[in-house]
Amino acid sequence: MNQFYIILILAAFGLVFWLLRGKQWARQLLLLDFVRGLKVTLPYFFKPKITVQFPEEHTPISPRFRGMLALRRYPNGEERCIACKLCEAVCPALAITIEAQEREDGQRRTTRFDIDAFKCIHCGLCEEACPVDSIVLTSNMHYTMRKRGENIMTKEKLLAIGEAYESEIAACREVDKDER
Amino acid sequence: MTEQVLTVKIDGKTLSCKPGQSIIEVADQNGIFIPRFCYHKSLSVVASCRMCLVEVERAPKALPACATPVADGMVIKSQSKIARQAQKAVMEFLLINHPLDCPICDQGGECELQDLSMGYGQSESSFYQSKRAVKDEDLGPLIATNMTRCIHCTRCVRFGREIAGTPELGAVGRGGHMEIGTFLKQGVQSEVSGNMIDLCPVGALTSKPFKYQGRSWGFGSHSHMSAHDCLGSHLSVHTQVTNVGKEQRLMRVLPKESHHVNGTWLSDRDRFSYTANEQNRILKPMFKKQGNWIEVSWQEALTLAAKKLSELKMGQGQLLLSPSVSTEEGYMAMKLAVHLGLETCFSMLKQDLKDQFSGVGVSQITMHDVKQAKNIVMIGSNPKVHQPILGLAIRQAQLAGAKVEHLTASGLTLNYQATQLIAHPRLWVNHLLSHAQSQNIAFEGIKSVNTEVGWGQVDLWVLGEGVLMHPQGSEIRSLVSQMVQATGAKLLILTEGSNTAGLSIVAKELDVNLSDRPYLQKIGIHSEAIWLHQTHPEFDIPFNETIYHQLKKSFVVATSSFWSDQMKEYADLVLPIASHYETSGTQVNVMGHVQSYQAALMPLGESRPAWKVFKVLGQLLGKTDFSEIEALSDIQQLMKLSVLSHAGYDYKVDQLRPANQVSLLNISAKHPMACDAQVRHAEPLQNTMDQLRVRISEQTLQSLDIHSRKTVVLFSGAFSEVLLDISHDIADGCIEFVGDYRELAGSWLQEIELGNGA
């Protein structure tokens, strides 16, 4: 008997739903959208939390992350850049300016290596073009310029960034070496 | 006889060609590309690189396209499997020993090997042994070497042997041990050595001044003209626009192909003079106040110049004009000079212009005429040094069988075979007269002389710098031009400066009398103001203490691009003028070609194109017709340069002036590497000069009672003790300076005093 009533009630509900289908006021009255939304959010209530305390904590980033640029050195301290100007040529934003000259020992070296950080679009084409893995994009994305002119990253600044991040840069390249 | 026409088929295209042509020539004419390294259209064929191998039907194997003459009905496939396979194999062999240093190679981006390896190279080599390395050689201040990169195409060797006539480079060894180098380790001395840089398909020979300076892909190219010889080679000037600030820089100069002047070649002087463009430039208008130079604004400087010049009485000032400035500049300057009553002089070495010689020869002559000439007589000319491009043309004529004779005061080192008649300059007119007699040509009122000159039927006369500076220059020009008219020969009169012809033509139009100015005595003696335009008198005219003191005494306005050390002492007001490469204008070369050029880059600093400065100065001086001039084209319309009828030469000498008698005559011409301010500031060119020596004959030394044999003491000029070079092929009574004698400019045909040295 009970079963009969249950079926009847369900059928009555079904009939009412069928009759009210597409009716906006009925959806609102029955909180159908609310139920549908909860279906997405409710599971997160039970999942583990990933919020980090930002300045102190960081989310992990890919070894291929393209942040601030840097110039690397060889382990013996010699700068890698040989002033081939391929990065300058490939840069779609014309952000790189290079001037080269012969160093006293006869090697081809830059006398000026400027990157305009405002022009740079972090596309990473310079890194791809570099034949000696000199110019790289580091994971550093938190940098600020407070004065006009600070956006020009000179050779000294870029080499300093490279020195500061060298271990990390080398590690990222080690992870990714098979894909290169 | 009608010329035979052959029909060949290359890559399915049916082409007609002439017998004797090679496959690669026919392909080039029809726009079919066949890869090559050793082949060059201006050089002989050696077929050593094998890159141009193509398949020819019914031939057992692939044939080199550069060395295979076409035959009628030949079917050639440059893209077939056999051809591609052969080309790929050759490329693999070439890359065996070629280093992979493209990123640091200056040729990178414009390298023929790099380009072709993209099309024919393989990414892997089957050669695993170590690559060879070759020791570099120092080829002098112009050419940088990296011989490890050499692929032994021998283009440089063939250029030296065939075009320049100075076989300084050669190949030593065979096969993998072959090396290109100078046998004697003396470097490359050729005056056209820079062309080897262009010819080298790889980065083995590169430009030393341009070393590591830039990349070819970043340059803008501008057509321009050279301004250091009277032929005016065509240039391609490369400038770079940097990403920061949009500043332009002059990066390098390459030849631009022109059939009527320089072909594909360029002299080193024209190629490397660009290095001076940023050296010692005047960047701001400057005024000397109580011995100190202070910067002033253009407005102040021009007002001051106008005030000083307008105070002059007629005929109390002089304009000293460089013969290498553009015609427009010269026109404006001369117009101003006429307005102010200034005398106008060309800043050249002493010249005898009694005949109103305008710089353009009697008959309009072309480079083709020079190459086709059969019997060339050159009087007082050393084309190899002073007009290198003409030297190459004369060499070509000589190789084609022409007889070349030189009338000179000292033996010349030439790059072609020639007979040299060495005679004291005062005897040159006599030699001409005796030649005229042997050819049965008589001159009115002039007695002929009998000496032996076996020149025969001459069809090209070239009068060089020796005649230009000869005290009897008018006589020589007149006699030769009369002989030319009598025999129908051609005449080429070379001038100093690149635009003497154009400036003389406008001078005639403006009724400015440039003729007969022995300004050695006259310059500035009564001048209260002297206006120097692109001129440094201490280098450009016969200079001595008197002139220096006169310059210091007068108010000197210098409109110039470059400083000179002495200018800081004698000038009172300097206006910075755009350099040659920053100027647009028109040049008329000695063959009568009117050629215009556009500025390749913006003027450096606050310098301005000269015609604009003269326009404003003219307006300040109340010259009303200058206000109508808005652009360079307005000046060009005003001066009607197309009228070359002025070029005619009809001076007839009626009596010979006696040649001046001096005991020891300096016969050295103005140094080719000191010909104008631009060249004087080009460091690489200055470094090509050897140590100063004097050439003199044994008899002359004895007659002067000098017994030293190593050095002599020089009493005139800036030097004291100089090395002695006792030579037997220099006329008695003459002295010649060799090497670095820039400081002695202007002592041509002057008396020199010598004393005993070591």
C-alpha cells in the first residue's frame, strides 16, 4: 500500500515537474539552480585545502616557467653570451639591444646588453634562439620598477640575476633536458 | 656573320644562349639558381668547389656547371636525384672541416656556406674525426682572418692575381692540408684588398674595422657615392637603427654594382673611410672667446658669422672650398661668396688653372673606353694609388693587349705591365712636343723639340695628379688636347677631389673665377676674414708658417664636419656640418656622369647639412633669393647642372712659360690617405701607411754634397731626420716621399732642403 502511495506521490511530482518544465518562476521556487550549484561546490568542502600563505608560501611552478630574464655564466665564471645577436633578431617586441666589440683576448663579447622589461612579453623565443644557453627566463615573476629607467635591464643586472638564480636555472634545465 | 644561337634545356625550360657560355652563366641569366662557391662572374673558372654539379643527359656523371660549356640540345637537370645527391655529398665534404662557430662569425647571416647548408646540408655528418685548425695570419689593419673557416674556393687568390694584379695571397699544400696565406708574411698591401672580404663566401676573410660590430640582417641599406676620388664609386651604405632611442649608426660601406664606374669593386679608401664618421666630429657651433672655445646656439653662431662677414669690404675675404663637397653646397657657398665679395679658391694643392680647366675632359669618356683602349699614355699619374678603380680598368686594358706608357718623375710600382719614361717634370713638355713631331702634329707658335719618345699612335691620354700640380699644367693640357683633337684619341684628365667637375661647372655659371690662383703666395695675405668650407688648410693646401700666422690674424669661420688640432688654434667660429654620408647632393665625376645621392643617416649631434646653413646665413646677410629655397631640389633647379656644355676645353697655349728651376724638387703628390678630412680621420686607413722614407738618386745626393747613406736631415716640413732610400729609378734633381708623409702635404713641386744625416 505504502509503495503504491510513494509511486503515486513520485508520479504526481513527475507530473507537476512535467507541467512546470521551462517555467522560470517554478525553477526559482524549487531552488533547482541552487541544488545544481551545490553539486559542484559541495565536494570541495570535503577535499584537502590548497590555499597558501602567499608571501611566505608559494605554489609550485613549472620548470618551463617564463619569468624575469637573466644572463648565465659558465661554472668558471666566464659569461656565456658571445654577442651573436640571435636573440635580438628573434625578439618580436624589439626589447633587446646588443652592441659588441672584440675583447682584449680577441673574443667576441657584448659591450652593451639591454633588455627593456616593459617591452618584453616573456615569450621565451630568445632562450630558444640562444646557441650557448646564455639568456634564460627565470622563475622570478615578482619584480617591481619604481623609477623610470629601472625597466632597462643592463648586462650587469642580468648577469647578477643569473648568478642569484644559477642553481635553480641549472636544476630546471636538468629536469627538462630530454625535451630540449 | 650572324651569331650562332644554341638551345639548351635547363630544368625543363628551353633557353637560347651563345656558344662558349657555361651552364651556370646561362642559368644565372635566366634566373635558375645553381649553388656555387668558387665561381664568380668576374673571376676565372677553376671548378674547385664542385658545388655546382648538375646532371647532364647522356653524360656518365654529374658535371660542374661553371666549367661545362653549353652545347646545342643539351638537357641539364639541376634538381634531379643525381644532381641533388652530388650537391649534398659535396656539402658534406665542405662541412667536414668547417667549424660550427656561426654565432661568433661575422659572416653569419650573409654567409654563402650557411645559406647553402640550409638547402643542401644534412644535420648529421658521417665524419667523426677531429676537425683541422689553421693558424691565422695578420693581413694588415683592414682584413681580419680566421683561416680555419676557409673552404679553399681560391676566390681571394684569383682576385689578387687577375683583378688587383698583386698576387699576395696564395694556396700552399694540397687536399686537406691546403692553406691560403701570404708566402712572405708581409700582409696584404693592395689598394683594393677590401674586395676579398666581399668575395670570401665564408667568414675566413672579414672586415677588421667592422669586426663584431653588427649583423647584416639588422641594417638598412642606402645608395651613396664615394667622395675620395674623381670617379665617384657607387656605394651601398649600411646603417643600423638601434632599438633604444632610434639612433642611427653608420655600420659599414660596401660596393654597389655599377657598370659605368666601379663594376663590382671598391677601393679600400672608399670602403673604410666610413670609420671616421664619428671621430673628432664637431657636434655643436663653437665660438672662440679670448682663447677659449665656448658652445653657442645655432642662432647666435649664425648671427655672429653674418655680422663678421657683412663688415667685410669687397675683396677682403676668401672662401676656401673643398673640391669634394656636393655641387649644391658649392653652389650655395659660391653664391654667398659672390654676394659678400669673397674670393673663392679650391682647397687643392698648387694648381695651374690658367686654362680654366673645369675638371671634365675634352671628350666624354667612359670606363668602357678605358678598357678598350689599345695604346694608353699616362702623364704624371699613379692610378694604383690615387685612382684605384681606374687602375683596375687600365690593368684590364693592358691584359687585353693594350700598350701602357707612363711619363713620370719616379719609378712607379704598378699592378700591370707598362713602360715607364722617367724624366724630370720640367722636361715633360719637351717629351710631348717630340711625340707630337713624331706623329706629325704641329702647334702654332711652338717649336718642336727632338728627343726620342716611342709612344706611337696613342688612343687614350690620361693626365694625372702630376699634371694637375705641374707649374706648366695648362701647357701640358693644352698640347695634349690639341693632339687629341688632331688624332681623334680620347683624353681623361684626373682631378683631385671628387666633385671638381661639378663645382667648376657651377663656378662658371656664377662667373666665379677659380682660375690661376697661386694662393701659396696669395692666400689670405690681405684677408680680414677667411671662410673654410670642409677644409683644413694645414693638410689641404701648400701650407707654411706665413699662412698659419695669416689664419691666426684673420677672423676664420670654419664650416666643417671634423676638427683638426690646428683648427682649434686658428679658427674663431666653427659651424658643424653634416659629413659626406649624412648629406644629400649631386656629384659630377671626371667622366661627366651627373650622379645624385641621398643622405644615409641623420647628421650627428647638432650638425646640419651645409646647404641649409648657407641658406640661413644668406638670409641673415640680406640675400633675398635664398628665401625661396625650401629643398635640395630647388637648388638643383637653380643651378641647371644638366648643362654640361661648359665642359668643353678650347684653351690653346701660344707660348711656353719657362719651367722654374729648383735644385731639389719634391715630386710626391698629396698622400692618398690624407686626401680629405674624412680619410684623415679613418684610423684603419691611416694604419696602412709605412714609415716615412725619402727616395732620391745617388747622383742627386752627390750633387747636393750629401754623404750620409742611411738618413738625411730635412729642413722644410714637420720632420727632421728621415730614412733614406737611394733609388736609381727616380729622375735626377727630384725627391720623393714614401710612406707616411701626410704632414708634408702641399710641398709638391716645392724646393726641399736637405742636410747630412747618419
